[in-house]
Amino acid sequence: MAAAHMRVGGKSLAAQILMLLAALAIVGVIAAVGGVAAAGAQAFYAGLIKPEWAPPAWLFGPVWTTLYLMMAVAAWLVWRSAGSVSGASDALLLFVVQLLLNGLWSWLFFVWQLGTLAVIEIALLWVALWFTLLRFGTYSRLASALLLPYLLWVSFATALTVACWHLNPDIL
């Protein structure tokens, strides 16, 4: 049997690969949008008064790269489990909402320096992500588990955002 005609979970291997690439591309676009906002953020971040527990700036890139890959695989697993995008439209819509909120945060915080809105927005991101994680769990426990490190990182990022907002009232 040719590799393109092999079936995995009821889907051809080619369809599975195509959907995984689509998930990676969608997540990659949002990562790029956030990356554009964060590109000039090093000087801004370095100039902020930060809590002692704030991570070094170099850590954000590797962490976000890993989390974005895990998010794409999680979305792909949900699609695969549901059998179609429409079969998991509720979970995937939540995923897109939290993904858009994810991309927006960098603009609010780094580019527009709107601390209050960044705090509100990251709280909304956390809630949307929590519901996404729960909904993903109804399709795939692994997909839900893949979002757990992301939820933990956003929890940490929420605390860091609030701390920076409080420590830098004239900037944020």
C-alpha cells in the first residue's frame, strides 16, 4: 500500500500530515504576529523594573517555541479524534480564540505599553485557555495534557504582567 493511501485513525496519512502542517502554520502565524511585537521588546523589557523571580529575556524564545509546537500538535490531535474540523468546531473555536488573545498580548504590553489592558487581556487568555484545555480533554486526553504546560506558563506570565504593571506605573 502506498504511503499516501495508508490509513491512521480513519484518515489517510497524507490528510493527517496536511492537517498537522495546517495546525503548525496557523499557530506559526500567531507566533509571528506576537514575534513582530516582541522584536523590539528587549530594550523595553530590560528597562522595566521586574520582580526578582522574573526570568531572563533569552528564556522566552525557547519556551514559546516549545509551547507553540505543543499547541499545534494538541489542535491536530483534537481534529484527528473528532474526524473533521466541523466535528470539533467547539473545541477548535475556543483554541482560535485563545490563540488570538495570545497574539494580542505582546502588542498590548510591548508595543502599545497598555499595562491595564494587558493585565485584563492575559486574564481573559487564561480563562479561554482553561476552557480550551477542558474541551480538548473531551476529544483527547493527550491534547489536553499538551496544553497544561502552556496554561502553567500563562499563569506565570499573568503574575509577571501584574507585577511589572505595578512596578512600572509611569511606563505601563
